[in-house]
Amino acid sequence: MSPTRVATLSEVDLTDPATHLRPDLADFWARQRAERPVAWHPPVGGRPGFWVVSPHGLATEVYRDSARFTSERGNVLATLLHGGDSAGGRMLAVSDGTRHRQIRRELLKSFSPANLASLRTRVREAMRGLVARAVGSGGCDFAVDVAPHIPLTAICDLLDIPVADRDELFANASTALASQEQHADELEATLARNGLLFYFTKLRKRRAAAPAGDDLVGRLVGMTRGPLALTDDELVFNCYSLLLGGDETTRLALIGTVRALAEHPDLWARLRAGDLDRAVFVEELLRWTTPALHAGRVAVTDTVLGDAPVRAGDVVTVWNNSANFDGTEFADPHRLDPDRTPNRHLSFAYGPHFCLGAALARIELVALLDALADLVAEITVTGEPKPIYSTFLSGLHSLPVRFTPAGEGGS
């Protein structure tokens, strides 16, 4: 039997959401890392070409060096290939330099261990309640009935968003960066993003006269009055970014975790037996699921990356779903190893833009493992999992499952 032919970059369109569901993509990325670690993606559909960075080492080089590779013109293909991000320089995710560090330092106070202590308890209780209801229902769609509620509730608590507003925010957040359909209408995503921005514009007006609080919106309001003199646009854009960052990727990681446990009964048995470190396992699940496929930058000056001559103004994309499975960094990378240490995955990015909410995401994933181990004997996938379509996010929008109650299934 002749070996299976592996596609080259000239045959793979990374700007097409369907590409990221191809079954041969792992082989494609392995070939890229070995043969063309920094490769030029040709222009598609009138949009400019861009550099594709696939190995872990070069990915971290791009992430940590904002002097050579800036985020200010955008950080995802969807904006970088369409003229840049309108929030550039005004939203933390698409800014760099001293002001970025100052704003980030203030916002990190909301994610301190002390501030997250009470939220940790609420997350654990809410997760246990959701899983208990799913167990009692006899079957559920985990992606719909459980996963959306915890990340959205947690980040909305930190933003101090009224409960009555949250369903609408989730609907817009889940449409803003991905679709449930292969051929999605970009207008729908644009309207969803605008809906979020409009909501936070109204929220900013409601909070303008209120005293600055310890919640994230309160901190941002306080920064409009302090030495940083945040503008209204900066406040609104950062609320938008915090909501999407705190909701979407964690939700997809939670869904991917349940699927992984269903597909690895040996690891499920170890989890239930208390035979693994759940904090260590969470890091591996974050690597395994890699909810954010890529990050984008723009070269500030002419430079060399690997052996590629990158020119000022070139778009440079770092592919986490390749770097997180780089065999030079992760031994046996296509094995889900709950004991993997160290685990320098890039699911939270790296360097100046390391995810603000990383500690919160870890709390939510550990809470899920705790609830499942305590309440569930077996996890059975009862229907076809359905993927989202996106060039930025990876995961499922539907995962039908049955949770056998603990005490049944021979346990």
C-alpha cells in the first residue's frame, strides 16, 4: 500500500472555515513544521497573502515580541485580511506597549486569587447543579444545556452584568466569532458583534455616574477618571473583548473535555478513582482542545523569522493547533496524557497577551471534572457531535450525551 499523500499549503486554504475540519489536518501541520515552519499562504479571493507559523518555538517567538510583531492592526485573520481591526490601539487584545501594560495591570486585579475565591465557590456550586440536572434528565445536549451557562455566568459576574441581560449577550457572543453552518452569512456575525458593542455602550452610560467598583466594568469606569483617562471607546471595546474572551473559548474547552472523557474510558476511570492531579489534567485538556486556532500579528519592520524574510506590513499568523501538537515540545503529542508536565501549551497564548482570564478558565474546568467525577458513572455520546465553522475557534455546538448516575453502570 502506498503512503497517504499529505497536502501542501498551496492546496489548503486556511481562510476557509471548512478547512479546519479536514481529517488530514494533523498530517498537514506535521509536514509544515518539518518542511516549511514559516510558509507563505497565497492570496485568496482578493484578500492578501500571509505568513503561517506552525512550530511551537517560532510561535512563542512571535507571541512574546510585540516590538517586531504588533497586535494593533488586528489579531485574527477575519480582521487582518479585511483592512485591520477598527478597535486597534483601543482594545487590550489589539494594542501593545506601555498603555497596554498599564491597563492590563489594572484589569488583572479582578482576576487575583482573592477576587476569584468567592467566584470559585459559586462556579463549583453552579457546575454541580447543572451536571446534576443533566444526570437526572436522562440525556442532554451538553453544548447547549450545560457548557454555555458557567463561563457566561462567571464573566458576567465579574463584569457585574444584570442577569436579565445575559441570554441576549450569549446569543450574540456565540454568533460573533463562529457559525453552526458551513456557509455562514457574514452579516449575521457583524450584527452580533455590533449588538455586543451597542449593549456595552448602553451599559457604560448607565454606569457613568456610579462609583467605580471592584467588578471589571467598575475598574474600567474608574480608569476613565484616573491618570489613564480611558476613553468611552476604550471602555466599550474592552468590555466586548472581556466578554468574548471569557465566554467562548472556555465554553468550547468544556465541551471538548466531555467528549475527550467519553472517548478515553481509561482516563475517565482514573478521574473517578481520584488517580490523577486534576489541575495537571486541565492543562492537558486545554492543549488537547485548543479552542483558539490561531492568533495574528503584523510585522513592524523587515525581519527574519526562522529562515523566512518577513517584510514590514506582512500579516503573520501563529497556529496554536499546530504548535500545541509539536513533537519537539510535547512527547507523543497525539496522546491525551493527564500527567503531562511541563505543559507549555499555547491555548492561553503567550507573552504580553497571555489570557487575562486563564485562572478563571482553569477554575471552571476543574469544577467540571469535580462534578463529573462525583455525580456520573459513565459518559455516553448518544448522537453525532456537530462542529462549529470558524477560522478562529475550534469545537462543537452540539454534543448529545447521557450521563449515567453514579451508583449505576457497575460503579
